[in-house]
Amino acid sequence: MPSLRQSLLLCVWVALTLTALVGYAYEHTRIPTDLNAFATQQDNVYYWADGTEMARVGPVDRQAMPLDRIAPGVRWAVLAAENASFYSDHGVSPTGLGRALYAMGTGGDVQGGSTITQQYVKNVYLNQRQTLTRKVTEMFIAIKLDNKLSKDQILDGYLNTSWFGRGAYGVQRAAKAYYGKDASQLNASEGAFLATLLKGAGLYDPSVSAANHKRAVERWKWVLDRMVKTGKLSAAQRATYTAFPEPKAPPKPAGLSGQTGYLVDTARAYVSAHSGISDERFDLGGYQIYTTFERPKVQALAAAVKQRTAGLRPATRPADRDVRVGAASVATNGRIVALYGGPDYVKQGFDDADIAIVPAGTAYVPFVYAAALRDGVQLSRGASRTPVTPGTRYDGGDKVPLRTPEGPYWNRDGKIVKSVNAGGRSWGPISLHEAVAHAVNGPVAQLGLDVGLNRVRQASIDAGLLPDGTFGEQNPAFSFGVGTTPSPIRLASAYTTFAASGTHTAPYSVLRVTHGGASVDLQPPAVTHPFTPVVAHAVDSALHAAATEGPARPGTPDAAGYPGTTPDDTAASYLGYAHSLVTDVSLFRIDPKTQQLLPLTHTTGTQPAAAQTGSTFPLAIWTAYTKALTPHPAATPHPR
């Protein structure tokens, strides 16, 4: 065992060594000279699939504002929220640094512990990566900068370079973006909200979501209370700020009208989820985003929707009001080639091609069939699973009692649930292929129970629906998509699995991204094989038969598809494919006040006794669009 003297000497040597290393690192750390190099702002440019320019978004919104022109309430709100000891510290916070080092040592993120000086250094000199090297360099530069510049100069730089979301860098542009006024005109309440955004605009911009709004209000209250605690706001003044200063809605950038804005938003979201580019860096601009969208198909889809919706009469028919259409075309290789998100992005920012509140309805039936062909059925509890084929026969009668492996299926009223076929028709014994093709409800409902609704759900997820999406209650109606609400993009993507012999490629909207001519890493779309070719071809065969023999017939060559209807008639769709391109057209109505789905009864002038809207309106759009994409044979010259 070492003696006490030896242990003390060892500690001294370790302390001296660490001191020397820190001193050496500090001495050789230089303040970079390109302080404002990062502020060279550029547009982000989006391109069509053919390489032609689609849209420019930007430049980054920044305008410097001298510190003495920034309202005191804004300055003190930022200091209260981010660094109350700013004017007395030496550029770093020992306690904050200790917390960061502890988090790093225990396996957590290297985060926190940053003074305003450190944040300023990170913003203009370094990067956002949470590493020990960056943290140490940040600390040394912060100390040197604190010795070189006055506190007001540092605060001025920080307020003019920080990111506030909505593409705004600097408090002046943030004031314009959120309140439409100059930074000198903001009060302490508005300043407290802007200070809130410094914690992460993506989480605190209230226009993004209800959860964001709740977080923003809570943080805003906390900032105001902190200002009272730091002595920069009196309790009497604080008492006057009871209502949250709601910022204005974010403006729609010019040049994004029509469908373009929906396409840009979709591509931007894909880049955010599949690259290492942070929102802050992306908003600095200079990126070229090459999308999968094909202009002729986007235009053809929009034209088909416009042509069909021209028949709506909202002024004279209440049932024609608040009608919405969402549509998406996805190729079998996963490329999203066209979207219809709404009539105009500038007028309606909600993307109805990516909305996830509309039930799939009967368009969910093919997943029941695929699950049965893949997993077989279990007719009694404890028995082994039995394979089924397209030729397996089921009872196609109307009002046939449904059964589970344990016995009859009882509803909550103590009655046995019975099948209900369209029009009350009884088909007699019928093959599964025919039942799917002709949309016979009874066999489909019984098949779902025989397969197991959990397995049906998993089969639809394997095909391409999101696992964290909304699925309906697991009862007989589950097999008909009641309560299951995938977006048109996801539902079309899932159908590509049947058209691609059982292979699914995750939908993607961006081919590649470059910055300054250099490629940016982009995660490739995932490719899976959820069904064998035999299973996929059987489902594909039933979908082709449905397009020629079923209740919804597009009348286009080599088409395959299925209509989507719901028992309460709150949604209607047609989901089909031809030429390796799957397109989902969805029709629905939403109450603008309650955001609840409204029935489509009488919409477009249809009568309750007529065929459901799902077999007419979306089908008409799908057919017009598909025909517009079909190459026409060259005309035969007239003989002279």
C-alpha cells in the first residue's frame, strides 16, 4: 500500500499535469476569424424528378439590430431565461459545466451548462454536435471572448445570431415573424415568448401543434416569473401579463402556391427525418433537394380533382360544403411521384395527402385476405393453424352468425353478431377470391376473426402502414377499416406491396441532397419482404377482379383496385393501381369548428338509396387521372 506521502505526491502530480494540459489547450485555442462567415445566406432549392427547378425557399431571414434598439423587456427576458448571471460571470458557468461533464460521464448527452457567451460561440464559430471536444473548445473560446469583448457586444451578437424558428435568425426578424413589429416595440410579455423559443423553436412555436402551444404557455409564464425573481420585472407589472401573447400565424412563402407547398413540406419533412441536418442548419440555406415528384403527374392529379370538384355546389347544397380531397401516387419502388394536398397551399396549409384522421374503410379488406393467405386460420382455440387458399370457400349468406375460436361472437347487448352483406344479398358458398373481388362482407368478417385481428393488424403494418398509427377497436368491424386512419400516402404505399410481388419499399420523396456541390448523407428507404410472391399475386389477382367485376369498376386497362367506404359514410376512397403506380384518392368532409368528420350523405347530389359516394366520386377522379397518364397510340395517317 502506498504511504500517505506517496498518495499526496501522486495527487499533486496529477493536478499539475491536468493544469498543464488545460493551460496548454487554452493557450493554443484561437478565436476563429470568420465570425460572420456562417451568415452567408442562400436559398434552399427544390427540384422536380427530372432535375428542373420546382421551388426556392429562403433566404434565411436575418437583420441585425443594435442592442440599444432592442426593447429592454426582450433583453432581460432572454437573460432571465438563459443566463441570469451573464453580466457577472466570466463567460462560462462552473456549475453548469459540472452538470454537463456529469451527464457525459454517466452516458448522457453532453448538453446544458452553457452561458450566453458559450451559446454565442457555438452559434457562430462551432457546430451543434454534442461532443467533449466541442464542449471544451467552446469553453476556452468563451473565456477568451469574454476577455476580448464587452458584455454588451457579446449580448448584441447573441441576440442577432440566435435561431428563433420560422427561418428567423436574430431577434429583429423573430419580432417580425411572430408579431409583425420591430424588436424595439415588443413588451416584456412578448419578449418572454421569444426567449421561450431559444429553448427550441421546433418544440415551442405554438402554431405547430396543441402540445407546442401548451409548452410555450408554461415556459412563457416561467420566464416572466424568473424576470421578477431577478429584479427586472416588478410583481405589479407581472400581474398585468395574464394572457399569453399569441403570435400571428406563420406566413406562407411566396412561390409555394397550388400543390408546390405540399410537395416542399413533404420533401422537407423527409430530409429532416432521414439526414443529420438540423433545422437550424437547414434554415441557413444552400441545400439542393432533388425530389421524386414528377410534374406531369402532379398536374394531371390536380386537374382530375379540379374537374370532378367543379360539380360541387356549396352555396346551394349544404352537403357539398367543407368537402376535402387528399390523394397520393406511389410507385412500386417507393417513390412518391404525385400528391394532391388541397386546393392551394397558400389558402389551405393542411396537407390532405398526409392527413391521418380519415378511416380506410373497406379499402382495408385486402390486408385481411393477405393475412389469411400468409398466416392461415385458427378455427378453434388450441388447434393448429390451417392454411387457406384463394379457393377456400366460406358462407356468403346474409345475417350469418359470426364465430370466434371459442364460439359465437357476442356483442355487448348479449346478442350474437351476424354478418351484413350489401343490399342484404346472400351469395351462398363462395371462394375467398370471389368474396374479396365482389366485396361480400360476411366471409371477410368471418375470415378476420379466423385469422385473428392482431395478425390482420400486423399484416397491414408489414405491408406499409405505420405501427404507431391509429387502428380501430378489434371487433368484426376492424376488418373493414373502421377506426383505422392511415394517410393516403401510407395506404397507397401499403398497396404497392401487392403490386410488387410481396416486396415493400418505404415511401420516399427525396432522391438526394447536396450542399455546395457535395452530397449529403441520406438514409436509403427500407426494403422488406412481408409476403411471398404467391400471397401477393393472389391478392393482386383479387384486386384485378374487383376492378372488373366488383362494385367499383374504373374501366381502364389492366387496372386493379378497391373502393373504401364506411358504415357511417364519413369517408370514401378508391385505391388502385395500373402501370406500377398505386394511387389513393380519398374524399371526406370536416367540420371547420369541431374538426370532426361529417357524413357524405347527399354530397355531390347523391341520394341515400344510390350507391355510396365511395364508388363514384373518388373513382371518377382516379379514372380521369389514370387515363391522363395512359399513353395514347399514335394516330394512323389518313390515306390520300
